[in-house]
Amino acid sequence: MKSFAQVGRWLTLMLLLSPLAHAQESLDRVLVVVDDQIILESEVGQELQRYLMENKIPLESLGEQAEELKFRLVQAMIDAKVLYAAAKADTNVVVSDREVERGVDSRMEQILRQVGSERRLEELSGQTMKSFRKSLVENMRERMTVEEAQRRHLGKVEVTRQEVQDFFTAWQDSLPKVGESVHLSHIFLDWKPSAQSEARARHLADSLYALLVKDPTRFAELAKVYSQDAASAPGGGSIGRTKRGSLVRPYEEAAYRLGEGELAAPVRSDFGWHIIRLDKRQGEVIESSHILLKLEPTAEDRQVVHDRADSLYAALQQGADFATLARRFTDHSTSRENGGDLGWLEMEQLQPIVRSRVRDLQPGQCGRPVRTEVEGREGMQILKLLDSRAERSPSLEADWSQLESMALNMKKQKLLAEWTTRLRERVHIRVVD
């Protein structure tokens, strides 16, 4: 058997002689077998294409670096297959169909934003949308399973204060500059549905539940018609296998109290009203289905939030204490106890609309309410600039949390590499000549 270095170099040479544009002509060409998994020539081509697209690098600009890049990509793919083989053998590693679908939906949105349209994606990939999504589902399941295995293996790894200091001493000359930064506080008002909107959704949920109590066989039919969960509705509401702790608490608490085939009365979560059916249970892993009725704020609901934000801004202009109002009114639970304090943030990390507003502020000044998105939720945000810093070199005092995170990641990467090396010795890897 070839050494791992020989494997990578051999594949690299073959790929350099095989143009990326012809990847679809050799979809069935197996390059490497890792246990019961395979790596196809087309998959390596697609991985290269993805890397170049995400990093905005023209293929022709790589020159002699193309060989080294392909070598690293192939090695990474072999490592991923090795970790996937280990993860599949671990019964404690569970990734639900629901989690995979959510990941695929998010990834599809990102890809379509990059390429512009479904037609353009089909042109670039040489696949139909159905075929492209199918391959994405397979890749997403593999990636998420590997990530879950890594989380279980590395989740308790920590770094000491001395390790952070040693990391900084060793790498301080190579660390990137800390960009222009601002210290912000905010009050965030989520666009919530009104009591009337809540009542309408609850009435529909109760009505559907009553229908299902009379005739449970209609669950899939009603889910396809009424459920607002785009991922599960087409499949009759099924969200597949999930483990305890992977679902929102109200849903999970209701589902785990059910017997197989039983229905739960409408349950309220942050997503809306759920009508839940437990399909199957094996220990702490369940299969369930639901009908989701989202709680979407109306235009009138949004206007109420907009007016409340204006009122708070007026109070601040008249001398009200920002931290006091934030603790009382903000819908951002993470910063509530800190009086809305978000800490230091690099300007480039901020949303464009927030960045433009902050640039107009002086330290201690509040901006007018602005429509933004915070952690996936839309609403109105009032920002206060506490302080600002120009671009600078990192320091232990000012950037401890970031340096701690970097040191931890480096330690995890080292442990992961050592773990992968050990796993490679237990897995059968064969190059197909």
C-alpha cells in the first residue's frame, strides 16, 4: 500500500492532468476507498471548485501552487472520511434528519446568494437542482456527524492562563492587527406578534388538534396543507430522528411525555404553535412529526414596536439612564443583565446599516432607532457608542478573550490531528490504481 504522502501526491498528479471542466465525465471514477466509503475524482474537483469560489481565486492564478492546494484538499477529504467512519461506529453520535435539512437549507441560501440564481448554479455545477441538493444532503450529514464526534471528543478541552500567555509570546509577531473597534450598548426590541395575532394562531392550532383527535390518520394531510415548517411539511410533518437536547425545550418536553402514536395538545415555542405526534422512541432518541403554525407579526404589530423604540429614544434624549432602560425593555437576553453592553466589536463585523450609524456617533451618544437583525431576529435597535479604538496590534490586556479562544482552537487542532492519525491506523485506506 502507498504511504499517505504518496497517496496525496499521486492523486494530485492525476487531478492536474484532468481538467476541472471534465469532472462530470468521470463521476463513477473512484480514487480512494476509506473503509466502506469512497472518494470520487469529481468530488475532489467539486471541492477544489468550492474552495476557489469561496475564496474568489481564479484557477489559472494558482500556477505551481495548484499542486500543493489539491494535495491538501485530498488529505483533508481522507481525514474527513476517517473521522466519519469512527463517528458512525459511535452509537452516542446522533445527527437528526431535521438538523441536516436545516443545514442544507442554510447552505443552499448561501450558495444561491453567491451565484445569483438556480439556473446559474446548474450551469456551474453541471447538475440539476434536485441532484445538487441530494449530494449536498449527503455531504452535510457527513460533515455534521464528524462535527458532533469532534465535539464529543474535544468538548471538555480547556486552556490554562499560562497556555494563553505562551501562545501570545510565540505568535504575537504573526497575529493580525485588531481592526477599528467600538464598544457598544444597545436596546433591541423584537418584532413580536400582538395578542390578536397570538389568538388567531392558537385558535387554528386548537381547531386542527380537534380534527386530529377525531381522525388521527389525517395528520400528514393536514401537515402538508397547514404546517409552516418548510422543511418538514412536504413530508407530512416528519422531522425524523432527534436526540434529547436537540429540540426546543417546550417541543421536547411534550414529545418525550407521549407514547408512540400519541398526539400532544398545541404547544407554544419561540417558533409558534406545534401539534406534535410521537412516531417512535428508542431510549433517548425519538422520531416525531409536527404541524407548525408560526407567529408572524403583522404590519400593525411592527408599527407598535417602532413606536415603542421612538418613545425610548425620546426618553434617552431627555436624560433617562440607558442601562436602566435596557434592563427593563430589551428583548436581547444575552446583554440584558449588563444593561445592554455588547462589549468591544470590530467595525467590519457589524451589519452595514449599524456600521454607518455608529460612524456618525460620538462616545456617549445614542443613535436613532434602526431596523436591524440580531441573532436571526428582526426588530428595532437603539445603539449607544461608549468608546472607540483605531486599528492596533493585539495585547494580552485588551484582547484576552480573543487570544484565549485562538489558543484553545490551536490546542484543539493539535489534539484533533493526533486523534486522526491514530484513527488512520485502524481504518483501511486503499488507492484505486
